[in-house]
Amino acid sequence: MSSKADWTTFLEPVDPDSSDRLFFSPHEWDTVEALSARIIPTDHDPGAREARVVVFIDRYLSGINYIFAAADGSGFLRIDGHYATAWRSRIADMQRTYRDGLAQLDARCRSEWGEPFVSLDEDRQDRALELLSGAPKPGPVTLGTTEPASTFTQFLTDDGLGFFDALCLHVKQGFYADPVYGGNKGRLGWRVIGFEGPEKLKDTMDGTYSTDSLFVQDYSWADLIPQLKAQTTWALPT
Amino acid sequence: MAVQKKPDAVDVVIVGLGASGGTAAKVLSEAGLHVVGLERGPYLRHDEHFSGDELKFVNRSYMWPDAKLTPRTRRVDDDEVAQPYPFSMTPQLVGGGTNHWAGWVPRPRPSDFLQRSLHGDVDGMSLADWPFQYEHLEPYLTKIEWEFGVSGIAGADRGEGFRSRPFPSQPLPPTRWGRKFYSAANEMGINAFPIPHAMVTNEHKGRRPFNRTSFWNQYGDPSGARSNTATTFIPEALATGNFELRSDCFVREVKVGKDGRATGVVYVDQTGAEVEQDARVVVLSMGAIETARLMLLSQSALFPDGLANSSGLVGKNATFHEYLFAIGFFDNEIDDPLYGWTGNYISGGTMDFYETDESRGHMGGCIVSSSQTCHPINMVFPGRPAWGQAFKDADRTFFNYAMKIGLILHDMPQERNRVDLDPTHKDFMGLPVARITHRAHENDRAMGRWQVDKNIEILEVAGARKTIPVYLDQVTGNTCHQHGTARMGFDPETSVLNEWCQTHDIDNVFVVDGSAFPTSLGVNPTLAMMANAWRSCEYIVDNYLPGRVERLAAARA
């Protein structure tokens, strides 16, 4: 078993235009693509369909080859040892969650409307997502209000999630993750929301990518911190 | 399993090479002692393994222990069955939590060391004074600031305790959301300043701090900007030639001899072989959860309830802090963008609400800092719509028009809040996992509510047009701050360690991480943990080991 420090890099960055299926059946692929298009719809900006979120999810569920990109984005890390065992078991669970979840979704759609999810019009697809989630379609976030929440953990894995919650999380990840994982094609997910992310992962390792210009350029500590004016001894380190 | 290897005995074996273990490695090996450091995780190379990959670092736990291999369980009350929960997980690799941290390193205040004297006996709490005071720690706070690298402006915090030296590095420029915080704070008469930051902005001690990517909190830093023991103290320890680092080694027991003293540790190495490493001194520094777990796992004829646990207090009085916050949204059609995702997590904070003010209806108080709203997948946005047009519209509208003002909740110790061994759940080695039992005190909730509401007020003065307060229900362990499970004190019946972090029961076992804290500080604990580790290791070098040698010589004569 090799240490995580010595995991080797293999494979290539995922091609977002690939139509090779590594996990989904053709029908599952089409269903997940249609679902993703209702979770992040296409409007005057591209949505999950154009970002190739389905490719991202298919690769994730295919096994443990596409879990961790190499730091420089040149390929993927070959997970080894206990971590490989843990990830195999995690992905096997998630494969079952998807396979069963998709089958149940279709069964529900057939019993309600006589057709599988992919054949429904968008309004019925949204209705099917409401049934799947057990909650109404989310309404718009509006200004002028205060909406309290409770504290939560910052440790954000998909362990233990059911089909609907996992799907929403994975669609979001496929829309916004670095393009090396197969989604966020051409960084279009980032462009939709105005995130000026790096062109390549490698650019985050050597100073090529910088957000310097988004910091405040003209400032004086003494203006920001009136306390300093009351001091005679403060001085910035040089 | 039988012991398969038994390397030569050393002066000191350190278990856990994070913030405090890294400090111990440096101080002990630079003093000429022969030291072995054992770390469960790998020794990653920052310039080779770290980059701005949100999915890998934030969602797929690349640097963290895998919850399937080393789970934890959690419950609120004793009559519940604890359930698996990633409570206060901390990165598992050389450098520990100094790899991923935002790096808030404010100094504690003199009041932090006197919580019982200041507040007396409070119902449900187990307050205790520290066995030393702020002024005893001050020289070591300064050593850490200079040796490890901390940026800040001396004199900017009007309530700071005595400081013997300014900072070695100046702060980053403010972010746009940070400037909003400064403006609102000034309008309200609040003393805003850059919270001291575990990073350098100049070429301190040969480091190249080129990382300005905004991939910071939870990411590894490929540059020399972040102060991380894996890139500072550990290489300095290795350079002495006296320190041997063994990564990917899982310590399962501290061994105790017939004379009641520790003989060393037993661990499983990367090849799966069981190894016994003898040492004259055992230093534990795995964090207050895993250190307590190892002590409770190390049962022997002389210590049937766990290592150095004659007081029965190992694992008890656990405190964890909690990160609470308030979000403010601005109007993308009227206001300027704030780029809440930019920066190095914190930009502008205050300690004006830190000391007890009885008119607020609770004791204690919090450190506050304006902080990043993070990257697209994990944008900090409670109530973010799960799907549909509302999701897309909300992200498009608010991603660049949000800011957040966070706080560290100063939770108070209660003896009932504890770490012990789970009766059913095991890790991949077959050892019982840590079980956390924790119920928030009413004072914790009241403090959180008051401060979150104050943060909302600041956001409103800053011009926020929608706010989201995030209050405390129960502690979820979302800060990685862990303290109290082997508290220091003078009395062996009411504490586990003495004022030098030496166990009362076993003179050659020292616990130098947050376990030693009798009360959680109101500030982020790492600066004080490292300073305390330095202070205790200096004691080992200057007093304990020399004295021991002399006493042995006398006894043998």
C-alpha cells in the first residue's frame, strides 16, 4: 500500500463532450441529463445540460478513478490502500442510491402520467421533482427579509444522502467543479454567476492565477482603524 | 497482534504532528534530544499536492480522515444511542489543521485564564482558572508569532493584553467586503482591526507567499504564505538531524511498565506491521478528541480506566467552540459587487464584545470577524434553493453580492460534555471510536444569539438588504477547535495535568494540545496551544529531563 503522498497520476482530464457511458445505461443517462436540466435549467444563460453535468455524474459513479484530480489537473490520482477500500464502498452505496432512485422515479412517473420521466413535459418533470423531494418547487429568494437558520457542520460529503439530495448536490458540483471532472464545460457554470475562476488548476499552484485586483487597492490602515490614530507607537512591519 | 519491530529507544516520542506536535518536534529536537514523531496521515508536499480544487478539498475530503475508516459518533444526552457523525473532524496529515485553516490567530486575553475567579460557580458549568496567567504565556505567544509567521498590526486592538513585540508581517489589503465591515464598525464606534492571521505577506524566513488565489479556508496552500507546521517547524526539526518523522503510522496504545511509568507506544506502520517504540518521554498531541481516545484505549493493570486517569476526568469537560454567523445580501442592481468569495477568509474583525458585560444577560463573549462566503459549490447560503429557476437566479444574483460576519462561540465547560469510547462503533483497526456527548449550555445559546443579532445590526448599517442569522441549536463541532479533555490544574483530584502539561499520575507523559485547556479560550485556540506546547517542551528540556537524570544518578549511587 502506498501513502497518499505517493499516489500516482493516471488517466486524462474528462472530455465533457464524451458520449461514452461508464456507469449509466442509455436510459439512465438520458434521465439524469433531463433531471439536471430541471435542477439548473437553461434560460438566457446555459444550464446543467450545456455544462455536461451528466458526464460529471457518470464518471463519479463509475468507480474510484475519478474521485481526486491530480493537483495540476493533468489527470487523476490512483487511490490506494484503506482509502481505496473506503471509496469503493462509498461509491457502491451511491450507485445503488442512483439505480434504485431512478427506477423508483420512473415507476412513480408511469403511475401518475403513464410515461417515464424523460418523456414528460417540463411542467410535469417539475411536478415529478416535487413528488421526489416531498416539498414544493423552491420559490425565489427575495430581498427585504430576515430568515433565521441553525448552525451546521462545514464537513460536506455526500455520505448517507438519499437520491434527491445527492442528485441536487451532484448537479451543483457538476455545474461548478473544476472542468477537469467533466462538468462545467468551458467554465460556463462559473461565467453564469460571475465567478472569475482559474483557467487551469495548474495556474493556482504557481501564482499565475491571482485575485489581487479584487482586493481594495487604495486604502490606509489609519483611516480604516481610527484606534491607530490614538496610538503613537504603532507601525507596520516592513 | 504480536510486536514485529522494536527500533532503538529514543528520548521523546511525539504522537500527532499537527500544530502542537509540530511545535514540540521543533523545540525538543533543537534542544538536542533524539525525537521520533508519529503521524497517522501522510506527509504531503505543499508545492506538489495542493491547488484550488474545490470539489477535492471541500467536498471529497482529500486532506481529512475518511469517515468510513475512522468514524466518530455523537449524541446530546447520556440516554441516547450515539450516531455516526463527522464531529470536529480535523485534517489528517503532517501539519494537521494548519494545512487547511483560515488561520485566525488572535491572542487570548488575560481574562481567559481567570474564568472561575471572574464568574464564580455557575450552574451547570465546571469553570476553572488556568494554573498560569496570560503574562506567563506572553513570551511564547511572541515566539510563535515570529517563528511561525503571523501578520497583524500591533496596537490596532484596543483591548489587547501586554505585547512584548509587534508582528513580523503586515496584513493583506482589505477585501471589498472587509472594507464594508470596517466602515459599518466605525460608524457604530466599534474598534475594527485585522484579526492576526497565520500567514506572511513578505518573504519571512525564506518563504515565498505568492498565493493570492482566494482558495484558502479548507484548501492546502501551494505557496509559502500560510503558516503550516508541515512547511515550517517540521522541516526545521528535521534539519537538526535529531528528529525522525514517521508518517502513516497509527498509534494504538501508550505502554505503561510495572513501575507505573510509560515505556513508549505501540503503533501500526504503513506496511501493517506492529511496532513498539520505547522512549523516555511520551508527548501526546493528537487533538483533544483523539488524545483522550488514545488515553482511554491505553488501559493497563495500574490504570484500568485509561492512561493517567486516576481522577476519572480524562475525556470530560470537553469544549469545542462553534462557528456562528450572519449573512448579508446586497442588491445587484443598485450596490457595488463585494466578491464575497475573494480573500483569505478573514478581513476585518473586532474583539469589542469579548469581555463579560452583565447587561447582555450572559457571561463571556465572542471574537467576531467578517469572513469569506466561499466558492460556488459550497457558497455559505443557508436557505439556498435546492433546485430549479430559483436556485439559478439566487446564485446568479447573490454570488458576488454577499458578505458574512462570523463569530467564534466561547462555549463554557461542563463536566458532562465529554469524549469517551463508543460501545459499538469501531474504526478500521477494530478499535472503539470516539463518542462525543455534548449539550449546549443555556449561556452558550444566549451568547450566540446576542452576538449573531449584533452582527445582523452591523450588516444592516453596512447596507445589507437581506440578512440570514445562523444561531446555535446544538454544537456540531464545525470549527475543529477541541479542548479540555485532560485539563490542567494544581489538584490531581480535579485535573489531569499539572501546569507543565505533565500528567499528575505518570511523570513521563505530557499532553501538549488543546486537551490541556481548563476552559476554552474565547479566541481561536491554536496560537495559545502552540505557545503552551513550546512552554511545556522547554520545561521538559530545561527542567524535567535534566532533573530526572540527576535523580537517577543519585538513586543509583
